[in-house]
Amino acid sequence: MYWKLHHKFHLDSYNHKFTQLKVVVVRNFKFLSSELELLKIILQRATILEMVFLILPENGCSEFRTEDVPDYEKLFYSWKASTKAIVHVHESYDDESFGNPTHSYRWILDPF
């Protein structure tokens, strides 16, 4: 709810920036409804997106369960604007293991 009140306006006003995203890394992703809504916005607006890395919290506190993978896979697929986009879920963050983006910046989003 917080991000809707304070940050949604910024997301809407910078909509053109989403079309430049190729790689997104979201750390401490807990699969909360607000985080899923933010991921939906990214997937729907990033038309050339290639990879999304969702990094689970190190303390293990998340709503993610491996038996839910097929459901999340269908959900993410229905949101994708880019046919190339692949969503990866990782348990830990290692900067070297997350591919090599073709653009000059890495976008790392930390959920609030």
C-alpha cells in the first residue's frame, strides 16, 4: 500500500524508462502481494526485457513455496510484454552469477 501512495505516481510518470530495461534484479523478494504487483508492472511495461532475477531473503522469510512454481510460472507468463523475458528465482545473491547485461547500467530494485 505504501508504494501505491508514494511511488506509483513516479512509476507512471517514467513509463518510457521501462522500455529500456533488459535485466532486472529484485533482492529480498518475499512474494508478497505488493511485490507481485510491482513485478507485474515491470513485466507488463518492459517490452525488451530479457531476464528478471528474484532473490529470496537470506533469512528464509518469504511466501514462496516450491510447489507453487507452476502457478507463478503461469502468472508471470500472462504478465510478460516481452516474449524473451525469463524470470529466475534464486536463494542468494552473487553479483557474478547474474548474466552480463547489454546496456551500461544494472538496475537493482530493493523492495521497500
